[in-house]
Amino acid sequence: MNFDIISENKENQAIHHYCLLSKNYRYDVTIAYSAQFLGKAMVTSLQSGRMILLCADDINLDQYWAPKLGIEQEDISEFQYFLKSVLQSQFHFEQY
């Protein structure tokens, strides 16, 4: 192996899987909470195959996260409401 491991951290992560349906679209997302993400949660979209790190302060920056997660324009406001409900809680971050 050509790599030297300089750090390794192991933890039990809180991981939540959601299947969301709008009028015309389905979104499958996984949200992983970790102390390693500096207060953000890793949001992964099954449809787009992409992930981003988000916190409650990022919710209004939909021009950043919506295209990456494949959220259709007509569903952004509802998805923001969903993110507020799952990212506002400090419970997930306090346990690490």
C-alpha cells in the first residue's frame, strides 16, 4: 500500500433514510450525522448519486444544494420544509 494512515476515527453514526413523494417526483435521500462533519449532515440522493454537507443555515441556499440533489424547481420549497424539520434539531449533533 502506498498510503500512510495518519488518522482513523470510528463512531456509531445516526443514519436516516427517507423516501419522499411530491405530486410528480420521488426523492430517496439518506442523511448521516457525524461529529466528523463539523456540525453538518451528509445528505445523499439516490436519484442523483451525489452527496453534500448541509446544516440548518444552508437550507435557504437552494441554488447550491437543489441541483446537486436533483430536486425539481417545483419541489424546492417543500424540500426546504423537510430539511428544516430534520436538520434544525441539535439532538443529532449533541450525541457525538
